Amino acid sequence: SPIPDFLDETLDRHRSDRSGANADYIPDLAAADPEKLGICLSTLDGVEYTSGDSDFEFSIQSMSKPFIYGMAIEQEGLAAVLDMVGVEPSGEAFNELSLDKMSGKPLNPMINAGAMVTHSLLGEPGTSLAERIEIVRAGLSEFAGRQLRVDDSVAEGEWGEAYRNVAIANMLRSYGVYTDQPDEVVQGYIAQCSILITTKDLGIMAATLAAGGINPITGKQVLSPRVNRQVLGVMMTCGMYDAAGDWMTEIGVPAKSGVSGGVFGVLPGQVGIATFSPRLDKHGTSVRGANIFRTLSRELSLHIMDAP
Ligand code: GLN
């Protein structure tokens, strides 16, 4: 049938591109098979079109951030979360030590500084590290429509090299953004990033956001429409960090990347798209993943700013 054939052809067209390099600062990502390549398109009624290594598991990394942002808003309310983390594009790398000069808070929840704050909000005050990790695991599982798990090896490897993220977490504490123990925030955040998903899971997670917060497999309303809209707005403007403008103007699909090599994109009311390929460009986005999105955007006319 036409869609699977088109996906096979699209992957074949990009398969031989070996540019970019695996993330090097997380041992398991450095050691990942760089040839893996997968794609999944998920419709809002849960039909999944896949090609390549779409059942291969990888860690979610920064692709967890929009979902955790949504969970934090559901728990705390939008005003309370906006009080702690802004929604302005930073134009900086994901791991920049940055706080908004005027407000003293992280610019947005897609960069690590903002993501650690939204992570820290989950659960009641006094929630233990293990409890918060379970809240995160259970919450991300709702988006995927199946029970996900943390890969402890990925998490331990990242923790061993987490100097930058520990610095960010300490900066947040010293500026009074939160009163949590910085090391625990980083450990919880790293566990969040180490949750394993497949490209198929990622397609369903994207389709959940495309469907206004309703998981197409379980039928469950995971995010309310207003929160879902908030998440997509922030993804659109901040999801690709310092490449957000290029991505939005050229490809035109709100998207989020992660250093494991996954990328997911959301076309509201239409489809969720997920790709996986480990070699990254200088922004930490999958090279083949971005090029596949470019191809799909062009050939399927997906740019959200095109008049229908
Ligand atoms: N765990 C990674 C980090 O904090 C996630 C970064 C990413 O995927 N861009 O460095």
C-alpha cells in the first residue's frame, strides 16, 4: 500500500548518509549502533505506519521534556508553572547555564535548566527521588499507551559525567528557583531521560499531542486541551533549541529532538511522526532524522504555515 512503500523509500533515500556523530558524553549513547534507522507515522485513531528499526528501544532523553512540562501544568496549574519557568526561546544550546536576566527563572522548559525545574515540581512537597521517578515513568507510559521502564545503565553512565547538569541544578538552587537538593534533581531528571521507548512508542506519544491530549491507543485523555496546546506552543518555539527558527521556517512541524537520536513531530489534528537515527548534528539533533522530516514536509506538504 502507498504509505508503507513511501516510508520504505524515504528511509532508503537517507540510509547511506553517515554524517554527524553519536552523542559522546553518555557512554551507552556513544556505544549505540549508529546505523539504526526507524520511522513511525501514527494517525489519531491509532493506525501506525512503520518502517526500519521501529521496534528498537532507545532512551527518550530530551524528548521527555514536553510531556513532563504538560504533567507539571496538570498538577500545579498553568499560572504556577509559568511563575517558575518562562516560555521564551533561548536561542542557546540545550545545556546552557542560563537564566532570564529580568525574571531570574529559566527561559523555557525545553532547555535543561527549565526541564529540571518542571521535573522538580512533580509530586507532593517532600516526594522522594524514587517516588518522583515513578511518577515520571508512569506519566510517560500514559502517553505511550504501554508501561515504560528506566534503563539504569544509561542513567548511571550519564550521572558519572553529569558535571554540566549538576552545575545547572546548583545554579537553580543558588538563585532560589527551587529549594530541592540539586543532586537529587539531576538524578531524577537523568532517570527521566533514561526511560526506554521505541520509534513506535514515540509515534503514539506524538499522536497523543496531535489529538489534543487523547492517547489514540487507550482513548485516555492524558492532557487537557488547554495544557496540550501550551505544550505544543512551547515545542514549536523552543523544541529545537538554537535551531528552532530554521526548523520551523523550513520544515514547519512542531518537533522535539533528543541526544539519543530520536525526533518527534506533531501536526495538530492530523498525525504524529517519529524518527530514530543516532548520529547528531551540532545542535544535538539527529542528522538523518532532520533530513527525513525535511523530505516528509516537502513531499507530503506538512508545513503548518502553508495555506491548505
Ligand atoms: N539527558 C540529556 C542531557 O541532559 C538530554 C539532552 C538532550 O536530549 N538534548 O544532557
